[in-house]
Amino acid sequence: MNHRHFLKPRTLSQLIALLLACQSDVWADNNWSYHQNSDSLTNQTYSFAQSPLPRPGLYDDMMLEIICQENKLKAVIEADDLITSQGNRFNVEYQIDKKTPVNIQMKTFTNSKRKGYTEEFSVRLAEDLLTGQAVLLRVNTMLRTILTISIPLYNAAEPIKKVFADCGLNLSDKNANKPDYSLSDFEQDFGKLSLEQQQELLSKIKKLIPTIK
């Protein structure tokens, strides 16, 4: 990834405000993708779901991957900036939409200071990605800086489900039974509309619902 310097939000409230502003603004390269590759050392095939390229102008250059390798699921973050020394642990906070932020730990690979992974929290993180429209990642570095990025989740479900299947994993009931578009999703989107748009939408919904006498 090319190195770029962005103005970073300094408070959590600023980060949430930016995240909400971005949720309705879908940029061009917002597709998650599914890939299969071969490990040059072991010749074993592995698969991964990869997040879209970072949106320029607001956040740090980071990407998120959900990987199935040797029948083990990993969540991997790769940054363009230094995170910490090889083989060291670091803290990550992720927030799905406006839900409560979740704190987890990752560990850099033995050959990289900019790429880390977790197996312990991989299933939870991957499943949480299927419950929202965007995820905000905050990575704490050894330099006491915070790397941030907002990643859209509109097209994440299919690639992540494929990776789960490759690892022989099933999604938990909370996600298997979750509708593609829930009432809470509708309420959030409805609140973003203007009064005129709300009235127009309500009129259309009323026509779809039979009158109860």
C-alpha cells in the first residue's frame, strides 16, 4: 500500500461522526472479495475474504482479511504504517455501526511490523462483520499513535461465508437467523432521510399493507 498522511480524528465522538457520515456515502471500490492462494513454503491452498481498498482522504491505509489456512480461521490486519515489533501483541478496537466498541488483541507476524493476526477472536470478529453496514477499526501502535479506518460491509457476507465453509465452520444462530435487512437497519436508514423523503416512503409502505378494519 502506498504511504499517505491523513488528518486523523482525535476523539471517539469524532470517529463515530465520521463513520455515520460515511455509511450513506458508498465509494466506488467498496466490494469485499474472495480469493484462493497457495503457500509457497507448504504448497497448501488457503482462502481469504479481503476488505476493499481504503477510502482516500480520511483514514489510514489498512486492510482487513478473514483467512482460512490449515483449517484454522484467522483475522488479519495489514497497515501501511508501523504497528509494533515482530511477534508482539497490540490492542485493536472495532465498532460495528453505532454498537458498543469491542476490544481485542492481535499479534504481529514474526516477519512483519505492519501486519498482525488473531485466531482467538477471529470467529467473533468475522461474525460481527455480518451484522452491520460498516466497521470502524482502531489500532494502537507502539508509538502511542492510533491508526483508524472505516470499512464498508455491504458486500462482506458472501466472501466471509465462503471462508467459513472452507474451514468447516458454521455461523452462529444469531447470524444464521438474522434477516438481510432488519427493522433496526430500516429505522437507522429512515432517520437519515429528509421529511419529504420519509413521507414519500411511508405513503409507499401504506399502499403495500392491506387496510385492517
